[in-house]
Amino acid sequence: MEQIFGGGILWTLLIGFLAGLLARALKPGDDKLGFFMTIVLGILGALLARFIGGALGWYSPGEPTGFIASVIGAIVLLLIYGMVRKKK
């Protein structure tokens, strides 16, 4: 987990929260996510960005994921969440 943002767990939580907040602000609509789910959204967005970036050769092993890529990953997850929620 430390490789996600290149820092410790507190740094990862802070950046995850900021990435989640920014993703929720940029994506229109009401997602109704709380504080902890916003942190989880940002962290999962970073993991998604890391996975896709590594598969495409954008990140080498041990290289931290960028903040912008984390926000983009979180927006993608919000879009998927919105599509799944609409089907119900």
C-alpha cells in the first residue's frame, strides 16, 4: 500500500481522501458517500490507476501513482458505481 502514493499509511489516507473529494466534485450527480467511503474511493481509484498504468507500461514497479491518475481512477469508479446503482 505504501507504493500507491510513495508515503506512509497516513499520507495515503490523506491523499485518498483528497482524491475522492475531488473526484466527487468533478463528477456531476449526488453519490451519497460518507467520509470513510470517500477515502476508500480515493484509495481504490489510486489502485485502479496503478493497475491500469502498470499494465500499459506507464508505471514501473515501485513507482508511486500520481495524484491526477488517482482522481481519474476514482472518477471511473464513481461512473461504474452510478451505472450499477441505476440498474437497481
